[in-house]
Amino acid sequence: MDGTEQVELADVEPLWLTYSQAQKLSGLGRTTLWMLINDPNSGVKAARVGRSVRLSRRALENYMEKQAEGVGE
């Protein structure tokens, strides 16, 4: 792998996030994220791969957009 390939890989935004990445993206705490993925009405999806948990970036962003609707009106 040469230097250009490494730069291109660094620019890729993951579709599935770790809890830490999801916390940084949303500003929500780990417990809140856990409650959201365990609430079937939230729409926030998670996948377990072995012992790792990954949260869907798209579902989390959609959830945050829905929560922002009507705020400040």
C-alpha cells in the first residue's frame, strides 16, 4: 500500500460506528445510545459482530434530524 492509498482510506467515513464514534457524532452519552438501540421505536439500528457493537450512522443521523424538527419554533 503506497501513501496515496493510505490517504484515501483515511477519508472514508464508516457506515457503522463504534459507541465512541457515535458519541462524538451525536453528542449523546453511551447509556442514551444503548437505550436508543434497545427501543424499537427509535429507529436507531445496531449490529453485533462477535463482542463488538456497531451503530448505523444513517439511522443515528436520521434520528437526530427527526429530533431537531420543530425545535426552536
